[in-house]
Amino acid sequence: MTEVFEERTRRCQQRLQAVDADGVVCFPSTNLYYLSGFREEPGERHLLLFVPAAGDPAFVAPEMYDEQLAEESWVADVRTWSDGDDPLDLVRDVAADLDLAGGRLLLDDRMWALFTQDLRAALPDAGFGLASEVLEPLRTRKDDAEVAALRRAAAVADDVSVAVRELGADAVGMTEAELAREIESRLADAGGEEPAFETIVGAGPNGAKPHHGHGDREIEPGDPVVLDFGAFVDGYPGDQTRTVVFDGSPPEEFDRAHRAVREALRAGIEAVEPGVTAESVDRAAREVVESYGYGERFVHRTGHGVGLDVHEGPYIVEGNETELEPGMVFSVEPGVYLPGEFGVRIEDLVVVTGDGCERLNDSPRTWQPL
Ligand code: CO
């Protein structure tokens, strides 16, 4: 297993050389895990991975991580500091040893300002950029094990989607928060590790706020309900959206809006193949929504890459000319939002294949009770 991480690090080094950068510095993040195999939440102590363009990487880490790093990471050069020491002394040492002190360093995009400020202060002769310059092209192309994990996570989300929709009229009268808890406990029962993001249950007018989360509103008969959820499986997230009616008749315009979104989803997915740009997928979905007269009400990009982070590249958005490649995994999730009335979003994950794409989700996309 550790070979995977070392192999990724070596490919990262090749890219560093290709873009004429001297090193990457990661802090606890999915980037750090991707390269080292060590997973930790961000914290206020200096825990930094230095990957030079050639040679072996090194950690600067609090001594309390000594044993964990030895067990979980393939990186052998671990320099520890104790609470009370100045970790920047070690940062200067490592930078000197790895020949980084005057170089162009690419910092973890999600590194806290606390650490970027310290690195700038400790290494005044270095220049700085963002690690996504070299890591995004690597991370967006999933290997078979990553795609397999994403497929399992999608299956968990699909299973729960079907089970929750089978509640039918029993869901009426539940609050959004109660239904979100129900979804999350079913995700766990189905093999999910933890929710990949705050579960969205947007009932009636709340569905018109794309990232509503969930609140105290009770689900009423005829409410369109946006259900957007997923859980991690083996470290990779599910992310799937359906807009459903549990019982009763929805507002008059709803069926048409739902049809627009479903057709846009299909058009977006049909546009996916190697060599086309990310923005062309956005356009394909958006044109359908526009043809229904809802262009102004599709207030977000069509999708986002999904991997160790639930939102990562490639972003399926106007202006992104990245060409799709086999192994890229992303969402296609058009939506229509009518403020004060309802929202509709339908989302599937797809993996780009040699000649098109494969959908990872297959639960019913209709709104009618199952
Ligand atoms: Co999504």
C-alpha cells in the first residue's frame, strides 16, 4: 500500500521539474495524505511535509506524531520538535538540506495563513505558488482503486436514496433535520464512514437555496424536496442529488422544471468524453435549461470533481478549458431554483472512460413516489 503514495510523490516530483518549481509544502490535508499516506486534521501545530523536486521528502512534525508517522507514512525523514521549541528552526534546517531555501515553493492550497506567513518569514529568499499547479493534474486522474472506492460510495448513496424515498407519505410531517438524521443513520448502516458534507434536505421554498442544509421546516404534502447527500467509503465520498415529492401534488410548474433539469443532466452526461473541455459539458447542460426559459435560475456551475475532497478539480464551469481525460470523476448537477417556491437539482457522478463516461449513480431520477 505504501508504494502507491511513494509512486504519487515521484510523479509529483516529475511535474515539479516540468514546471520549474523546487518543491511542494503540504500541511494536514488531502494533499498530504495523497502523497504520504498520513491522514490528520488541520491543527495549530506545525506539521509540514516538504517534497523537493528531486531526492526524498521530509516531515517537520510535533514529536507526539513520531510513532504514527513511522507506521502510516512511507516518508522516512521525520524531524520532530517538542511543544516549547520553535518549529521554524526545523523548517529552516529542512529547507537548507533539501535545497529549497531560495527556490520556488508550491504551498498546499488549503494551508492556513498561519503557516504560509511563517514559511514566508522563515524562508525570505523563497518564492511561492500553489501546489495545485502540480497536484491537480495528478489528483484529477483517479487510479482503479480510487474509482472502485468512488463506485462503492455512490452505491451507498443510491441505496439510501431508494430507501428514503420509500418512506413515501411517512416522510410528510418530519422536519428537514429529522429526515437528514434518518438519511445519515442509513448511510452509516449501509457502510458509509461519515457524511461527506452537511446533508441537504431542502423542502418547498428551502429547496430554492442550493446549499440550504437542513432546518426545522416540516415536510408538507406536495413539497418538492431536494435531497443531496453522500458518505465517505474507504476515504472517498458519495455525492448524489434527487428532487422528490413524498406525497401529494407538487406546485403546477414543478413537473416542467424537473423535466428541464433531468434533460439537462442527460445532455451534460452525453457531452462527456475524453478530449472535450470541462466548459463544454457545462454548456451542454445549460443550453437545455435555457431552452426551457430557466437559464437565469440555474445559478451555479454544472459540476465539480470528486475525490479525496468532495469538491475538487475539474470544475465543470464556463471558462475551464481543461480537457477531460479517462479516470476523471466529477458531478453533473444542473438545477433550477425559483425563490420562494421550490428548487430542483439532480446530480450524478460520472467517470470518464476511453470513449465516453460511465455513471456511478443509478437510483431513480424521477420525482414521483417510488
Ligand atoms: Co455535488
